Amino acid sequence: MIETALTLFEEYGFHGVTVNQIVHESGTSKGGFYHHFASKDELLYVIHDYFISYALKKAKEAIQSNQTPTEKMQEIITSFLKVFDLYKPHISVFSQESIYLKRQYVKVIKEKRQTYKQIIFAVIREGINTGEFRSELPVEITGMSILGMVNWSYKWYKKDGDKSIEEIAAIYVDLILTSLLTDQAKQDVRFRDYFLKYESSRDTM
């Protein structure tokens, strides 16, 4: 039902699609629809929740499974980019139709987005405190810049493009960590694989 709704919403818009169309096109029933969703509004919320919950889960895993702020940031950026490959239709539909969300769903979404944002801020703050990240960078502006840069990817990323999502993630990691890390931290052998110049030089050896 969700996949069918995504296709219909992309083509006709949220208000241009009825529950009857969704169940007809998906080969299900109204009873089945209302067993899973209280309304079409809840379905739109669930579409968003798929990708924001995935991103939040991966960010929390990055915090728990890595020791240094640089390693945490690398994994967060990489998993964030993969969201646009895994859930591109969900993100496209939500970006177009989110204005129609009911207030109670908007509240939940804002809370999850705020949690994700605070994770980014916390990693930057930790990196500055440990001396890995440049202390002159303001935490909030730096964090919002990273979020804005990565979030915009949904506008241009194509699954059949010249570069895979993994290759794009590696470019983003290089760009962001080159800006964040101190000169000393950039020389740390633990982080060398995060920079494309080291990957390129290793490939030619």
C-alpha cells in the first residue's frame, strides 16, 4: 500500500488521491487500509517516519559503535546519504506534500528532526573538546551547514547517475571532514581513508 501510495502521490498529489484509489491500485481492501492507518494523513506521516527513523537509528548506532568524533561524523554522514538512495520516493513525496500533515504528526516529526540535529551538534562539540575539530567553528552554524548540504541531495541524486550513493557519500565525507578537522587530526592514520587523496594514491600504488 505504501509503495502504491508513493507512486500515486508523486503523480497526482496528496489531495488528488483517494483511499479507494490506493486500495484499488494496490489490490488490497479498505478494511486492510484502515487496519494499518487511521487515515490518509497518517499514511503521509508514516511515509516520512520511514526515512527519519532510519536516519535517527543509524546516527545513534554511530555514536555507540565509534570511539572518536571523526569516526562518528564519518558514519553519520555516510548513513545520512544512504537515506536518499533507500527512501528517495518517500522523501520526494514528503517534501511536496508535508504542508498537508495534521498538527499532531508535525509535532512528532519536529521532535525527531530536533533529536537528529542535536546528535550532529553533540558530535561537533565533542570534536572541538577533544581537539579533533577546529575550535573556531561555531557548533550550530557548522551543524546546520552539514544538514543543509546533505539534505539538498534529494533534489539532484539519481540512482542511475554517474556516481553511486557510496561514492557520493565519500565525497561528502571528504568535503565535511576537510573543513572540520584540525591540521593535526588530518594527519592521524586512523582517518586517512576518509579523504579521497589517500584513496586515490593507494589505488595507484
